[in-house]
Amino acid sequence: MTIAIAFVLGLAFALGLGMSGMTDPGRVTGFLDVTGRWDPTLAFVMGSAVAVSFVSFGWILARPAPLFDRRFVLPKHQRITTSLVGGAALFGIGWGLSGYCPGPALVSLVTGAPAVIVFVAAMAVGVQLGSWVPGTPFPVERTIDPAVSEETRAQ
Amino acid sequence: MPLDTITKAIVGGALIGAAASGLLLCNGRIAGISNIFAGVLPRWDRDTPWRLAFLGGLLAGGIVVLWAHPAAFGAGAPRSLPRLALAGFLVGVGTRISNGCTSGHGVCGLARRSRRSLAATMTFMATGVITVYVVRHVLGLPLP
């Protein structure tokens, strides 16, 4: 059930990105180009996405559990660390250089454009190297759910 | 900017927010693309199947967009492969060590009222703006 839901929601997410113009890297660099011909589209997209989820997350997280799992899996990190700010800074540089962040890049793989394939392959390499940097948090569920880490160790 | 562009931006953004809400409500998970992608790379665990399904959904959605409106992927802007490789690498490393990207920090994190996500979002927006300024206006290089 959760797998079918994830597929449908991934599809909806991609349609949202495509419809809103975010799969066009020119729109993204246009948004970041505040001293040139500024394109505010991304602000409307993000504003709308945050507005919807800001309201719904408050309501959803007031529930004791999600519909199809025992509990919510959320990041527990609280502190603003060098990893957080430094990593976000590097991400922003790559984002500005290309106009791609991970979602639109993955969706754009279907075009088969060499540019996108090179970007995603390099991103996979970066993710692997980033995992070895001291202080890098694991993707959330491994750090906060002892049951899952035990399952993983048992394998 | 045209009203049509604004309308599509708001409706598309709402769809992104609704998809993120649906994943939290049904599966109890955050729709952060960089961590979903990172999570399928190292090894198989309990979360790998739904992550692969979500990524498969992104590709399926991409095929629908390609069929319905191929121009959504941008016109043939000049694209230097070495620069895209460098950009992809920085996006991979940066999102991994900061634990999120535009969706995880910029949408879901802000929706969760996370201070860390606010700090991350302000940081990547700032370095993105600086990078575009330097590349396009100082170095005079073409951008998409």
C-alpha cells in the first residue's frame, strides 16, 4: 500500500514541477538572477507549496500516527551546524551553475538529454562522497529508529 | 509576467505541497527528494522500496510532462557538460551533508517550522543568487 502511494505521489510531485515551470532550468536561474531580468515564478511555486503544506502538516502531525505506518519518521536534528550551512552553501552554488536541484533533475532524466544524465551521475557521486564527510547525518530513519537499525544490522 | 504563468505556478506549487502532505499523512515520511535519492544508493533497508517507488513516480510524471508539454523542460540553452558535472557533484555533496534540498528543507522543512531548514533555505538561496551573478554578470558566461 505505502509503495503504491509513494509511486502516485511521486508522479503528482513531478506533474507539479512540470506544470509550474520548475523543470526548466532557465526559470530557476532567472529567479536567482536578481540583478538581471528577474523571473519571480519560483517564488509563486514555493510560496504555494509551502502554504499548502504549512497548513496540512500542522493538522497531520497532530495525529498520533500516519494512516499506513506506525509512526511519523521526522528529522530529530535541532542545531544549526557547520555541515548544515556549509552543505546548503555548496548546494546553492551547484543549483545556480545549472538551474537544477535534485527533483527537477530526476524528472528531466526522461528527456534523455546528456546534460541531465551527466548532472544526475555526478550528483550520485557527490551523495556518496558526502556520506563519508564527518558530521553528515544519515538519512533520518537510521538515526532515530533503533528498531530499523537493528533490522539493518541483522541483514 | 503573464497571468497564465502565475496561475500554473500556484497550481503546480499546490500540487507539490499536496503530494508532500499525502506522503506525510499516509506513509509518515518527508518528501525530500535528495534524501529519497540518497537513501536508495548505499544499501537496501526498510525504506528502500517506497523510495524506489517514489523515484519511479517522478520518472512516470516526467514522461507525462514530456508527452503533454515538452517545452516544460526548457529550450535548448547552451549547456557545458563539465560545468553540469561540477554542478551535479556540488548538489550531491551539499544536499547530503546538509540533509536536504529545495523540497526537504525549502518546502517540507519550512512547513514543519524547522529552524534548521529555514537556515539551509536562506543559505542555498543566497549562494545560488551569488553564483548566478558571478557566472552571468561578472564572468559573462551563458546560463540556461
